[in-house]
Amino acid sequence: MTDLYARVEGKVGNITFNFEHSFNSKGITVLYGPNGAGKSTIISAIAGFSKNLKTTITYKNVDFESSNKVPAYKRPFGTMFQNPILFEHLKIKDNLEFAEKRKKFSINSEKIIPKKELIDHLDLVPLLERYPEDLSGGEKLRVVLARTILTKPAYLFLDEPMSEIDIRYKAKLLIFLKMINRKYKIPILYITHSLEEISQIADELILINKGKKIDYGILPEILNNKSFQSLIGKFESSSVLEGTVIASNDLLNITTLDINGQKLIIPGNPASEGNNIRVRIRSRDILVSPIKLTSPVVENELEGLILKVEKENNTAFTEVVIALVNSKTNELAQKIRARVTTYNYQKLNLNENSRVFVYISSVSIDRQAYQSN
């Protein structure tokens, strides 16, 4: 289901754009690519700020690029750029009030977030009587995020919104964005270079390089595609698993997740029982074995089937994509990518369709990056 269609063509600097995509009308879509790939330019073009590119932008069958081109301020998009600017002569409360007066047109009532709820979620109460010059970089970003949302957009565009937010507060803001996306039905188009942010917030991932779309799809699938691996490099190769909290131990400060009937222990207590948690696991932090290990050192054991083998030329490594088994139905479920030495791969006599056990140390799982749903 899509309401927003964009085609962007032309040249800016050294980048020749040839981008086309029909965006989801719900959920959170992340644009990802290396520096200089053209991500910010694409968002700017969709929002109506670009004058140097040929664009075709339609939203709910309304053509914004016809003979009567719709200016940026009349488009139903809320855009937060990388270097946001506040009105320095206005207090924060007045900056927010100004945004309310600039609200977008023809807004569905279900997309309206109460101002008080927004201020409370973003911890802005202590900032309301202050001026922008008295705020830190992270505080300014929170204010600009609130201001953008207060324009009541039908679609929210966020360009590196966490760039100056510390990691502890970042997790809270990611949960907030997920909440407003789901509760208030506001689709979000999001740019980030952070793999943890991608892992926690993305529903769909679009890969961009040199002004072109090179791949797209749902998060778990794209993370395991060669196209993504080529952009991030093998060292940060990873997968995302989603599970339900089934138990926690406050004394040991650990949580147990149900991953399609199998158990995964993670550090910390990120959510209460019944909540869903996403966990990013690096490929290099996984041990693969064709036999079940019995050592007491073993912490997390998952069972699966090797679906794909990617042998690398001129390196010592091979990567395997493993489908975990749903222990309740014995069907294949979520996928995980493991990086092993080719020497070990051959020594263990692994192949496609090999039944294997996957071992993951809880200490390798970054507890700051959890996202509850």
C-alpha cells in the first residue's frame, strides 16, 4: 500500500540522480547509503526544496510537480534537516507555538498529537522558558523534532535526527518515534548512518548509492542481502532477531526472549513480559557448529538450517545465512548471518542445507540498542 511516489532525476555536483520509489503509507522507511550517496537531496526534492532536479512527486494521487507546482510550505510533509535552525529571538515555547500556526493542510484527525503529550515525551518542560542559545545541541534537536511534528504533517521526513543525541537518550527517542508512527498513523521517512538505529526503527530499508536505488525491502531481508553487505563492509555485517519477553531476572539483570520457540538470553531488563524486542547480532559474534555443544560455557543455543553460503575471494572468511527453526512448528523462521573462517567452514564440513547450532554470547549483545514494540 502506497500513497507517496517519487522520481528524482538530474545532476547535483558529481552525483547523477536516477531514483524512483513508491513509499509505504505506514511504518518507518529508512534511506541508507554512504556519505555523498544523495539521501538528503532525495528528501529535499520530495519535500519541494530542490530547484535543480527534475522531479515527479505525487501524494494520494495529487501531482505536486504539475504546471502549478506546489511549494514546499503547502506540501503535507514535515521535514527536519541535519542542521535545524530555531528562531533565536523566540523562547522555546514561542518556537513551538509558531510551528502550530504553520500546520499543514487537510490533516486527518488521527494524525494529530496532543501538544502536551509531545512536550512530555521529549522532556521539553524545563526548556520552554529558555532561548535557543542556552540549549545544547541535543536539546535543540529535541525542540526541532517537536516543532516539526507540531506542524501536523501527513508524512514525516527526518534527516539524521539523532546526530547529537547521546546513546541513552537515543533509545528513548527511537521508542518515541515508533510510538507516534503506530499510535498516530504517521509514516516516517528516516535517514541515518547508524546501524543500531536502522536495526531498531526500520520497517523497510532503501539502499542508496550515487543517486540511485540499489535495493529495498523489509529490514530482515535486506540486512542479509549482498547489496547491504557491500555498503557496510563485512566487519559490521549483522542480523536482527525479534522476540517476545518471557522472563526476567532482576538479581542477575538478564532477560529471556522467545525467538520462535527458542530462547535467547540478553543482558538488562529492557521491557516487561509480553513485549517484543529487537536485537542486533553481529555476524562475527556467532559460533556455528554442526553438533550440539555440552560445555557449561555455552550461554545461548539456537538451532537452524544453512540456507546460503557466501565464500569470499582473497580473504580468510565465509559467511552463511542460517534460517532458525521454529521449535513449535519445525518450520524455518527468522534468518541470521554468521561469519566464519573458511578453514573452520571446511573443517566442520558445512554446506547448504546443513543442520547447525548457533551459539551467541550475551555479552556481545549491545543492551543500549534494544527497542520494545
